[in-house]
Amino acid sequence: MSKMSFLTLVRVEWKKIRRSRILLILGVAAVMLWIPSILNAHLNFEMQAEGISPEHNFFIQGFMGMAWFMFPASMVTGTVLLAQTERGGHGILRMLALPVNTGALCMAKYLVLLILAAIQMVMMTGMYYLSAAIASQMQDYAFLLPPEFVIKTVGALYLSAFPMIAGFWMLAVCIRTPIFSVGIGLASIVPSVLMINTKAWFAYPMDYPFYVITAKYGELAYGLSEMKMELIPWIPVAAAFTAACLGTACACFGRNERR
């Protein structure tokens, strides 16, 4: 019997995830994050003294809150829930009974996580435009930014999260107790605030999304920050970290069940 193709595995995993609460969690997080931005829209005018326009500050502040905690926390929750779809009811045993490569199955789940991350980015972008439209009406000021700027910034934020998500997925696979996996994952988010202000920020992939949006903030607010997204040594370190995490996850995935 031939093994299931990778795309078939991705489709199977996506069907499983649709029955979970992950999409609801991502949607609620996106909505909650923009409510304070709408209520405090008037504060954006005070930041003009820092050289940043109110519309840019509205956008950056919303996505900064997402990049530091809400987005990573959502991914931690998503990885654990995705791992538990197999462990609950011994589902992993049924999957391993099929003609499936465990490494491919592990990578299929990682790809599903990237899809979930993309969905949350789309949700966040949609909520940004809705919130900016509401704030514009409330403050009688145009807070809406051009789609090209928004898409480019959100795209960079999304791509920077690949290593972080790989790290969270490795934790979810290797640590079988959900509460410990969630706890360690959430704890790893906190140091991001400190790491982005060091020269070794690139050595801590959990801070990548936060660094990207903070660096963009520095570009828009003249003289506020000197952070720059230098591709070297960032990209090699990010690639090595991602490969190491995914390699470890694939090696550990279903190991106990295969014994």
C-alpha cells in the first residue's frame, strides 16, 4: 500500500482543526486587540511630537500588541491543541496504522499551523481596517493607510514568525503534558521585550515578530529607535533554528506510540 501524499495529510489535518476551537480563539484575539485602539484613538495625535503620524501610530500600536503577546500566545495555544487532536482518544495510533510517514505527518501539522497564522494575520488586517474606519469617524481624521504599506508590513511580520512557530511546535510535540507545554511556551514570550533591545536579538526567534514591528516603528517615528532588520546574521540563524526545531519535532513525533 502506497503512503499518503503530503497534500493529503495536510487536508486531513485541516479537517481535524476545523472541528476544534482554534479558529474561534484566533478570531476572539483579533477582535479584543483592536477594541482599546478604537477607544484610545485620540491618544495617537499626541505621538506627532515623536515624528510619527496618527494613522501610522494607530496601525503600529495595534500590531505591536499583537506581535509581542497576543499572536505568540495564540500560536502556543494552537500548537498544543493541534498536538492534542492526536493524543486525545489515541488518535495518533489510528494515524500510525495508516500508510503514513510520521515525519511527513509532523510537517503537515506544522504547515497547518502556518496556515492558521496566516488566517490570524488576515483577521488582524481586517480588524485593523474596520477599527481604523470606526476611529476615523469618531475622531474626524483619516486613520486608514494604503493597502500596499499594510500588506508589506503584515507580510514581513508573518514570515518572521516561522521560526517561532517551529519552536512552539517542537515544545508541543516533545512535552506531552499540555499545561507544561503551554506554560513554557508562554514563558518564552516574556523575554522578547528585553531581547529586542540587545545586539543578539537574532539569537532569540521568539522575539522576531516583535522586533520586526518595533523596527518599523523606528522607521516611522524619526529618532525614536535605531533598530534595523539586517538580514545577516538574522536569516542564517533563523533558518538553522527552524531546521533544528522541525528536525527534533519529526524525530519525537509519535515516538512513544511507535514503541
